[in-house]
Amino acid sequence: MSRLCVILFGPPGSGKGTQAKFLRQSLGIAHISTGDMLRERIAAGDGLGLQASQIMQSGNLVPDEIVNRMVEDRIEQADAVKGFILDGYPRTVPQARLLVELLKSKGISPLVVHLKVDYNVIIARLSGRRQCPTCGALYSVTSNAPTVSEVCDYDGSKLVIRDDDRPEVVGERLRAYERQTAPVLEFLKSAGYQTAVIEGADASPQAISKRVLDWIEKQGVNAA
Ligand code: ADP
């Protein structure tokens, strides 16, 4: 059977990371988040991390060559043998072009899930977002608060606000999305990929996850 690939597409704050974590559990496939991988490189303090850090703090996109190489390496790892979820990639048309070729060479036909969320909701969500620096779990102070304020439910770490969730940076991230990422969707559709538009703001994360999974299963894929 061919490997499963789910591309989670949508603006920053549309819930890609949260949905990817649900999908990883339900489908038993790897979660590949270029944003998380870049943040790991920043935490490791290497040269690439240093370069990425400044770009990310300004709300702009990291050069294609860097993320392309990271993804090419990552999908070869053991946990991605059965399949993988791409969260935050591809984010530019050149990235999408490379991905289409890469998947074609592996005989993989991906499923694209477009999480649609209104910009006003996104701005409100990002300003209340918190993340666990240890396990990456995501919370919202309004809609998905941890049991103990500012503390991760899973490992007790103190939650942090990402640098790029500051209001002055959020605007730039949304502009980068409009300019560079929104055209990627048409590109993926024109590659012939199956695409679903899923409303990502009118229900709980769990209910949205069910919508996503139902659609994936309709495409002939079974949960783990
Ligand atoms: P969000 O989707 O909420 O913006 P991410 O964690 O996916 O959060 O990304 C954070 C930042 O990391 C982006 O603003 C960008 O600078 C960088 N980044 C992540 N993925 C990519 C990518 N595929 N190409 C270029 N830059 C990326």
C-alpha cells in the first residue's frame, strides 16, 4: 500500500498543529511540522537556527532551500514509513513544486485538508496562544486552557508565548500567508490532489478533528 500523506493547509493560527496531533494519534503516522523543526534548531543554537530565528521573529518565511532540505530528510525517518502529516509545509509555490516532484517519485498521492478560519478569529486565537516548550502541546487561554493556569497538563512545564505570536508580528505573518502561501492551494489542486475545505472555527478542536478524519476515511484510508 502506498504511504499516506496528509497536507494540512491554512493560515497561521488555523489549528494545523492541533489537528496534526489528533491525526497522528488516530492514523499512527508521523507529524512533520517545519515550524517545530525550525524552533528545535533555534533551541539547539546552531548556525541554521540563528539565521531562522531572526526571520521568524519578523514574521517572514525562512528560505525555501532550508525547509525543503529539512523535509526531504525528515520523511526518510523510520516513524514516517507508514505515512506523514505535513503541517506548515509547503508554504510557497517553489516548496510546493519540489514536494509534488518528491511525492511523485515515491508514488504518493497526498490528501490536502484546507482549514478555513476567519482572520479576526485568528488574531484573537494567536494572542491567547500558549505552548509547552517541552512537548509542544498547544493551549489557548480562552478556549482550551490547561488545568492549572500556565502549566502543561502533560509534563508540568511552564507554558510560553511564542515570540512570533506578539500582535506586531501576527500582521506580518498574515501578510506573508496572503502573498506567498495562499497561491500554494491552487498549485496543489492543479497537481490533481484531492482537497477538502474544512471550517476550522465553529466547533471544538475534537469535533473539527472528527470532520477531518471522516473526510480522510472517505478517501479510502483507515484509522490505525
Ligand atoms: P504558524 O503556522 O502558526 O505560523 P509555524 O510554527 O508553522 O506557525 O511557523 C512559524 C514560522 O516558522 C513561520 O512564520 C516561518 O517563519 C517559519 N516557517 C515554518 N514553516 C515554514 C516553511 N515551510 N517555509 C518557510 N518558513 C517556514
